[in-house]
Amino acid sequence: MSVSCVQPKRIADQMYVSFDRARSCVRRLNGTHEIGCQSSTSGNSGRMYMIDNDQEFNSFITDTKLIDSYRSFIIALNVNLFTTSYVDKLMTSLGSKLNGLLLYLKSSSSRPDYFSQDDQSPNHRYSYYLNQTQVVNWNPQGNGLFFRSFPFPMMFIDEQEDYERLVKFYRQFNISQSTPTCGLELSTFQNAAHTSKTCIRRNGISHSLLDSSETMCDPVGGLNVYSKLPQSLTIAPKIRQPKSVILILAATDSFQMFLKEKGPTGGAQQPATALIIFLSLAHLIGQEQNEFNQQDKEIIFVTLDGDALDYSASFKFLFDMKNGDFPTGNRNEDPIRSEHIHSIIEFQSLSLTDKLSLYAYPSALANQTFIDTLKQNNPMIVSAMPDSPLPPASSQIFLRETSSSSFPVYILTSNHENELSNHYYHSFFDDPSTLAINISSLEYNSTTEFSQWVKLIVEPFAQTLIEYFVGSTKNVTIKQEIINNLVYCVLKNINCPLIHNVTNQTTGNAFDSFNETSLPFSINTYPTSPAVTSRFVQSILSYLLRDRMLDTMNLTEKACEQLSKNDSFRSYTYVGGYTPSIMSDAFFSGYCVRSYSRSVSSMSPAFTIDNYDLSQTTYPVWTESRWSTISLRLFIIPTRKHEIVTLVIGILLLSTSFVVCLILRYYTKISLLQPSSS
Amino acid sequence: MFTYPTNLKFEADNGCQFTLAINSYYEERISTETEEQWFRGFAFLPLLWLINFIWFFRQAFKVEPYPQQAEIRKYVIRSAIGTFIWCIIIIAWNIIFQQLRTRLGPAGDYLTFVVPRGYY
């Protein structure tokens, strides 16, 4: 006799069809507004109506009979119709009957040509933008919907199978008005409300002795990482010389209006391309460290996490710099202040284009020799007109906080006539296919057009840096393999051999849970979000800029630990070693890596300054709401007749059961039913 | 409330007749009870006054007069007035709080016992 384990099926589960891989829009707050979407606690439901094109849209808007016959609607809208005009028209004609919006993508080949919910002039909402008179629309196709507040939930189905299931049910049940129709339920309840100030205040309120306070929102922030060659340390009593530090900047975050727990976040053109170039350049600097160590200037590689929303990370970085906290760590290291900075180089919004624009600001401080050398070494680079408005870039904040009078900034970006080449700026459609990469066939060492393009940019750039700072002309080359590996790790799978080769056992194992995930670029909240991006970048950056003299020494793990005991400025780890970057002939089983890297919280200073009023606009105060469940379910709304019949049968059954019980009580002798004697 | 004889007439062995006023014990009790309840209600307990009023309403107004009834009536009426005043205060505070909760800023939030999630 066999006993089979039967999975009990609840009737409630059989009533709904869930779509687990849908993306949703969440609520975020800043000092004065709330943006994003909100649903009711138990979800927003309504009759589903699918609108696929403009004609269907117009016929729906004018069909007042249909709109009047239902109490609420969930509109399934083709993503090509997701523009301000359509959404506004829908909201005005349906009013409060619009209970939710579900966008769908029919197939990956039918994605719209432009899809960006960021503003036309990104990061320009407040006066954080450098005070330049001309407002340039860098992102002309941006519809700004990300920054609006919607009273209903919005979700997005981007998987083709999900779309086909949805259409199958819709076509099956939406024949005419009298047959049962499909209904959708969107549940994306967000805890935060009003403004960051209100929400942060409510985070700490708890009146009861038993329950602790409930956190409703988290400040936006992640980790800023910086690293440099470990041989150049300015330790007391040595004093740092003015204009002796060069900062190279890249971003590690982005945002998208629709996000999901486990899914690609976009960000291939911005910031992944810039980040890959940044890391490859770090490798070249590390490779040529003997040259760079001969001169007195330090090149510090800095990644900023949180600049997509009002440059929070840059503000924090400059705040730390003003307070003498850059670099953090041992107090004996002389802090870097604005007078020590020689120049800033930033890689921002790069795409696979054959021309790159170089912005240098202010023109009075920019060094023309440097610019000319850059252009001479790399004919792809075109310099912009002097003092032309800068694209959205973190450097703007560096200039703003130092009144543009201390150092020049050089921004390398891909744009054409004041328009960014990125059609999917800050949206999840910004994926590797926009870089001519076929992600499904990409291997760990595939050479792609993109990785060859990166090589063509990075080599002349490193060459220029050597010519300009060291003074010698040298042909530098980077192995194509290294760039291929970086591209694979960043865009396809961060659990790649590279990350395991450059980290020790424990750190490397932390990446196993991210197998087959690309490097996520989204809004991080500190400290709740895992911020795997910053850890990944820090591990690779510190390895690439390591002291290569130790590559020639066969050290044991114990010897490495011994070295770290005497050194409080640099970190020592024992790793397997990334072979393509090792120049020596001998290969050992393990290497001791001496590196200099720091990571600091990149939360806006507004959250760390005592008694700072969060409604002030000195610093950005973005927070992201917390939520518990996000679900999308489909169910069938029966016809009116069906509902009435069900109700009538129910009432009849109820009264029949009363009658039967009465009869049994008074006309039979069943003791269970008799009134009790006491 | 239970009924009880108002007067019990007894005839003693020696021929003396006397009436045992046993019910005055209960009426004394009721009178003291209303008075004590009235004082207890001052500890911000309007429900005690409400109960005082409802429970002893019959004794105060619906039963034939007896000596302690004036006292009882006095305290029952006072409890009724007290309850009414409390109702006004509570309703007024309820309306004020609901209107001003969001406008008061931090004060409104700190006064709220269960802070609303997801809404201002």
C-alpha cells in the first residue's frame, strides 16, 4: 500500500493566475515630493482592458458605455503607448476608475526606439546643476514620468511568455460584454508617504513598550569606492603638495522606473560602458606603475554610488573632503582637500559610438596640451566648444562646491550635438543588445566589437596620461582577454572566474549567490540593500592597482598576514591570482596582494549632519520606500447574471439549512440538537 | 432589580408590633453606591458615570419615592451631566485631531498612536 503525498490545493489559489516575473514601479521620496506609484493594502483590482495601438486607444476613450458599466479598470497598455500624452489622456477620461496600469512588451524585437522616463534634462530639477544659463535637453526623448506621483500601481510585463499567457486569457474571455471578463489585481503597497522628512521622522516613532518602531523608508546611498597605487602614500611628517592628486570618476548606479527582484537592471550604456573603460584604465595604470611611481602625482580611481538621483554620492564625497575625511582610515595620512586636486577626469554616458566628446571646464583652467595630446593619440575624441554646457555628470558637483576655481574637469561622453547617444537613458531597456553584444552567446573570453572598441579607447588614454604626467612616450597595450573578461563579468555573470581569482575564499564565495546575474545598476539603499556592485568593483579595482612587485614573490598566506600586521594603510589579501594581468614569468599557486582601497558610505550628508532639516535644499534627500509583497494576479469577473444567481443560491441554502435544523430539533429526538437543560 | 417587601410587620410574643424596615439597608447601599461612583468617576472615568446613570435610573425616577431617593436622584443627574460633558470633549478632540493631524507636522505624528503606513 502506498501513501502518496498530496499537495493540498486551496480554492483561492485556483482562482488566480499569477505573474511572478512582472516589474513594478515603487515609491520614492525627496525633500518636498513623493514620486512613483502606490496601491491599496490589499491590491488594486479592476476589469482588464487591453489597448494595443492608437486606434484601440481612441475607441476605448470614447466608449463611455463600457467605462460606465464597470467600477474600476486596469488598463493593459502596449509599451509603445507609454508616453505622457497617452497616460494623461487615460487619467483624465477614466478619472478615479483607473485603478492600475499594466504595460507589456510583445517581444524583445518590438521594443520602442526610445524609452526613457528620466527628464529631458537629467538631474536638473534643483539648483544642483552647475549654474549655467543654457538649459540643454540631453535626453530629448525623456518623458519625465519617473518623477511623477501616481495614485495607482503600475507594473510591466517584459517576458514574452508572460505576455502570451496574458493575451491568451484576454482573448478567451473578452468576447463581448455579456461573457465573463478578465480582471487583474496589482498589489504593490508602499510604506512611505509624503516627503523624506515625514518618513524619516516616522521611522523612529514607537509608543508601545513591546513593539519597536517600523521602518518605512531608507535613505538612498551605497558605497563610494576609491583606490590608488599603494606605493604613493603621504604619511606624516610628509606634507601633500598642492595640485598633486588626479581623480578619475565613474558611476556605479542607475535607476529604472520598473524594477524587479531578480532581473536585469539595464545600465549597459550608462554606467557599465564607462565602468569597463574605468577598470581597464586602472589595469593599465597598474601595469605601468613603475612609470607612474617615478613622479609625485597620485591618480585616484573613484566610483560614486548614488549620483543618478541628484548627485547624492558626489555631495557626500565633497562633504568628506571638506571635513578632512578623504581619505578615511589612518589619521596619519594627510587628508586631501580641494587645493591638492590637480584635475578630474570623468567617464560618463558612453555608448558604442565612433566619436567621443571631450568636455573641459572651465576653459581658463583646462590644460590645452593635455587635450591636444588626448586628441592626437585618439582621433575618435572630439573636443566640445570651450565653456559649453556640461552633460549630466558628477564633475558638475565637484565644480559647484569649489566655485569652479580650483581645478579643471575633463568629461568623456558619447553624444551628438548636445544629445546623449543613449536612447534608453535610465531605463531597463539599456541592455547589452544596445552595445551590439549578443548576450546569450557571450562567453568568458569572447572578443566582441564592443571589447575591441574599449581597447581602442583605453590604450591611447593611458598613453596620454603617461606622456602628460610622466613625460615619456610609451606604447601601452592591454591584453584583449582582460577586457573580454571584464565585459563578461559586468554584463553577463558576476560570478565569473575573474572575481574568484582576485578575491580570497570567503569574499569570493559571497558572489556564488549571484550566479548568472549581471552586475546590478540600480538605486541602492544603505544599509539594507546588499550593494554587491560596490563590493565587486572594489575587489577588482584594488587588485588591478596592486603592488606588482609582490607578484614575483612566492609568499604563503601566513607571510601575507605577517605583512599586513605591520601596515595600517594598505590591505593585504591572499588570492589565487588573475593570470592575464600577471607580467612575471613565474606562476605560483597563490599571491599576496598589497593594495590600497577604501569604501565609504555614499548617503547624502543630509542624513548624517545633526539637526539637519530635511526640507532644506542644500543637499539632496532621496529615500526609497519599503514594501512587503508585490504581486500581479489575473482572475475572472463573472457576468452580472452569474453573480446574482450565486447570491440567490447562497441565500436559499442558508434559509434551507435553518429550516432543516429547526425541523431536526423539534421533531426528532437527536440529543445534540436539543436545547440544553440548565 | 429584584423586588422585595418594603415593610415586614412582626408580632412579638409579648404583643408588641413592630415593622422591620429591612429595605432601607438596600436603599442606603444604593445611595452610598451612587455617591461613591460619582466620586470614582472623577479619575477620568466617564464610563463609570454612564453606568451610574443607566443602572440607577430606574431607582431614581421610576420607583415610588422613598427618603433616600432625593440623594440618589442628585447623583444620577450629576453623572448624566458629567457623561455628557465628557462626550462633548471627546468628540471635539476627535474632530480637531482628525483635521489637524497632518497640519501640525511633528506634533501630529508624535500624538498618533498607530502611525499610518503608506499614507500621509
